[in-house]
Amino acid sequence: MRSRVIKSLYKKEMLDVLRDKKTVVMMLVVPIILYPLLMLVGMLTMTKISTDIETRTYKVAFSKDVSDELIGYFDEGATDEYSFFVYEDVAPEEAQLLLEQEKIDVYVTLQATDMSAQETEKKAVKERYQIDYLSSVNNSGYGADRVQSVLASYSRDMSKRLLEKAGLDADYILNPVELKLADKAKAEESAGNLMGTIIPFMLIVSLLMGTMYPAIDTTAGERERGTLETMLTLPISNQELIFSKFLTVATIGVASAILNLISMGGVSSYMYHIAVSVGGMNQGINFVRFIPAVIIGVLCILAFAIFVSAITMCVCAFARTYKEANNYITPLMLVILFASFASMLPNLVLNARTALVPVVNICLLIRDILAFKYNFAIIALVLASNTIYGILSVLFLGRIYKSEGILFGESLAGIRIFERRCNMKKGQPVAMGELVIVLAVELLAVIYVGGAASLASVYKGIIITQLLIFSIPVLAAWYTKCDMRQTFKLKAPKPRELVAAVFMVIGAMLLGMVLTAIVGSIFTGSAQNAMADTGEYMKGGFGISVLLVAVLPAICEETLFRGYVMSAFVSRFGKVTAIIGTACIFGLYHMSIVKFFTTALLGAVFCYVVYETRSILPAILMHFINNATACVQMYYPEIIEKYLPVFAGETVTLQDMALILAMGIVMLVTGKMILNMGCRKIEK
């Protein structure tokens, strides 16, 4: 790429974006004016509400059998904490009506109780009171809490009088242990812990809002204005065009996040000086200690900006209009906003597992460094993972801009599934918009219908889930008049292709074992849960397990993934993107961090074989062999131990892993050589 060209394109994109008033408002007005205003107004509002709750006079009614002593305890202001307006001798029926009309807040009655044997012997009866209130009315709920507090104070005073009357030391008996809390944390540590729960969320939101509008403008906006075609005719490469757009979006996003950080820092400083001036804070804060956290935080913002800029551009690149891009980016915003709440979850910690989860890792890292918790290995892992995710997103964005079908074809809005079937043309490929709808319906059906069936029976749940996985894409392809043979690759394979498939699935399984061992060492708990789930599926005998775990998934899942999903990707993208995209969706379908990597690897090999043979049957055979091997390993471990001792050990040494890895590579290469003996590739 030529730096001079990129510089010119970058300048042009920045000028175009800054001409848009929406971008300027979101980047400047919101962080500098709106956020501080919201924080200050919110603080004043909460203070006003708290003051109103504490100073309000609550209306309390008492039944006629309540003692004058207790009523006087409220009426004479025995407590200085709360203020009450007292109503005496109120009947229960009248009190219920007054509560519903909100003319009183609380109604207190003395409950008639039978004396216990111990109370009869001591000739002492406890006073038992009932507090009636309406939880649906705020003032009534707050009033009940205040009345309960006063009754507890009344009970302690009565206990003290009884003990003193008996000649005992009431203070010692009622309070035999004295407690004193001593906070040894430094002021900046306490402040950092508080800021660590709020600032990550605010930064993620600001960065997302800062990148959203320029991402829409540089992709869908340019397509809507009709200037994209002109740009592509210039003597510039796609990489230069993409990189300049990406730099523009990332620059706006980082600038917006930094402005938000400065703005929030100013508001925090203002609130700190107020707390010091009114005497609410005794310890001073040494802001110099936050300098390392700020430096690392800026690096985090830069790394996350790479990822979020690229991913927003990828989503917007599928839209043809500004409005359509807003619709596409809304689900992405919701996912990122949901993940950004990670910093507010006290039991969620930053470790090797969470450091690999996008958005969550940045939030937890900022929270930790603001609390002065520095684990440089984890910090490096977070920065590296976000950089890698960003690079992968940029590469995917490059694939999009190389696809004329995406840039100049129909957008995701062109979903035929909502049209009348009589208006559809026969033999059209699966559209990406239809794929999104089918996957969404599949997810909901598996969660609700399959989950409900699993509660009744594990086997019933498996059968219904697999039937849903099979039937939904088949019905969608039939309704949209897709070519069923082409969509689901219904072609008879050659014997050579089946032999190659066997070699390749064995190789993929061996590589998967090595990958599982590596990932399992990092995600220990998840690996144990995955094994426990597998055991639950295999309690009904070997034959039933093979049917439910191997046969059904091999047919149903391959119909969805190597059939419907892969057809949609192949119709829009090239070979590599189709294989990787289908494999990743296949891995995500299993909803397990440990299983994702192994299933994605297997899915990629399945996709490659289907792409080369134009037949789904080899993939069904491969899927069956993989799952049936798990059944054999579960039911007949002695066979594995006898003939394949390397795979039977509880722990795998580095030497064993190297041997398994070498065997896997040899099997994959052998299968590929057999497969490439005269087979033709799928035409896009």
C-alpha cells in the first residue's frame, strides 16, 4: 500500500465525516456537555430523592388495642430520625380503605396470640405487631421500613428497662461485643474501585457511539450517495481504500472516547473537590498514582478501537442506505452494551478465560487497573486478543470490498422469505438475509422448544432439537424456491471421495485432540462441564447413543451447516471466507468455549470436503465417524486402552501430543491428496 495515497484518502474521508453535523455532535457535544450534565443532574436528583425520603412525614395509623406507650413513642418524637403523623383507634376495615386511597402509609395492629407454655409459666406475653402496607406505593414501602426501625428501637428500649428492673447490666447483656470497622484502603484505591465499575461502561458506550456514525457514513452512506462506484474507478487498490476508511472511523472513535475520558475526569475532579470542601472526605487522593492506569487505559482504548471500528464497518458494509445501516447496527450495539456491564459484576474476574472475550476483557481490565491490580501477562493477553480480533475484522472487511455481489448486489434487506411464494423465481441461491433469519429462528426454536422438551426427557430433547435443526432450513429453502440439490449438495459421491473423507476426519480428530488439550488446560472448569454434558447424553446404552449422538446430528446438523449455511456463504463470498464463516457458526452453535475451537476445526475440514466434492454425504460420514468415536470411547474404554493406548491416558505428555499432531497432519495430507485426484471444485 502507498502511504501517499492512504494519506490523501484519509484526509478526504475525515473531511467528509466532519462535514456531517451528527458526527460532530456525537463526538463533541455529547461527551463535553451531555455526560457531565447527566452526571450532575443525576447526582442532584438522587440527593433530592434521598432527602425527601428521609425528611418526609409518614402517616401511621394504629388499631385501638395498641398501647398508648407505643403510640406515644411515635407521637412524642422518641426518635429524631423520622417524622410521623399518627392516627389512633382505626378499625382494620377503615385502614384497608385508607391504605388503598393512599391517605395513610402504614397501619399497625396488635396481634392476638395464644400464650406458649414457657410464657404461661413466666406469666409474660410477647407483644406481637403486624405492619400493613402497600409495596406498590413507594411512600407506603418507605414508611413500613421506618416504622419497622422504630419498633425495633422500641423493643430494645423495653428490653433495657426489663433488664434494669431485674438488676442486670442491660448494656452489657444487649451489646456484649463491640465492633469497629477500620478501612485500611487508601483514598485513591477506594476511588479507583468506585470508578472502575462506571468508567469502563461509559468508555465502551462512547467509543461505540463515536464509531457508529462515521462507520455508517463511510460505507452505507457512500453507497446511498452513489460515490462508491466513482471511488472504485480511481487508480487505488481496495486495500488502500479500506485502510483509509478504517483509519477514519478508528480516529473518530478514539477521539470521542478520549474526550469522554477527559470530560468524566473533570466531573470526577469537581465532585471530589466538593466532597473535600464539605468535609465528607478526610483523606486526600494522590492522582499521580493513576498515571500508569491512564496509560494502560489509553492503550486499551486504542486496541478496542481497532476491533469495534472494523466490526461496525463490517456490519454497515452490507447496508445500501443510511436507514438500513442503522437497523443492522442496533443488534450489535445491544450485544456490546450488554457485555459492557461486565465491570459491574463483582464475581466476574479477569483471568485467562475472560481475557479472550471481546468487550468483557477491556471492561474488566480497566476496572482492575483503576483498582491498582496489575497482571502484565493478562494485560498483554487482552491487548493482543483485541488487536487480533481487529485484524481479523479488517481482513473480513477487505473480503467484503472484494465481493461485487455485496457491494453492488442486493443488501440483507432483500429477504425473499417475507414475499409471496408465487412471486419468487426458481433456482435462486440462499441470500445472506435469509440465512440470518433462519439462524435466528433456529436459535429460538432450539432454546425454547428443544429446551422445554429436554426438561421432560434428555432423549426427547435431542430428537426434537435435531428435527428442528433439519426441518427449518429445508422448509426455508423450499419456500424460497431454492435449488434443493444445489443448496444441500445432494450429489452422489465417488468412492475415492468417501475414502478421502475418512482419512481427513481422522486427521481432524487427532488435531482436535491436541487443540482440546491446549484449550482444556486454560479453561479447566469448562472442559469438565463439557465432559459431564457428554456423559448425560450417553446413559441409555450404546445403540441408542450412536443413534442420538452420531446418526441424527450427522444428518441434521450437516443439512443446516454444510448445506444451507455454506450455500449462503458460497453465493456471496469466496472459498476461504465461506469455509471460515460456516466453521465459526458451527463452533458457536455448540455454545462452549472448549468445544468452539475443536468443532470449528472439524467444521472447517467438513466444509473443505463439501466444497471440493460438491456433495454433503462425505461430510455426513465424517460427522458420524467423529461422534460415533466418542460413543465408543465412552462405552468401551478398554478397547481404546488396548489398541490406542496413547489416547487412553488421563494426561497427555508433550511427546504424545507431538506424535498425535504428526499423525493428524499425515492423515489430513493423505486425505487431501486422495481428494484432489481429479475432483472438480464448486463453481461460485
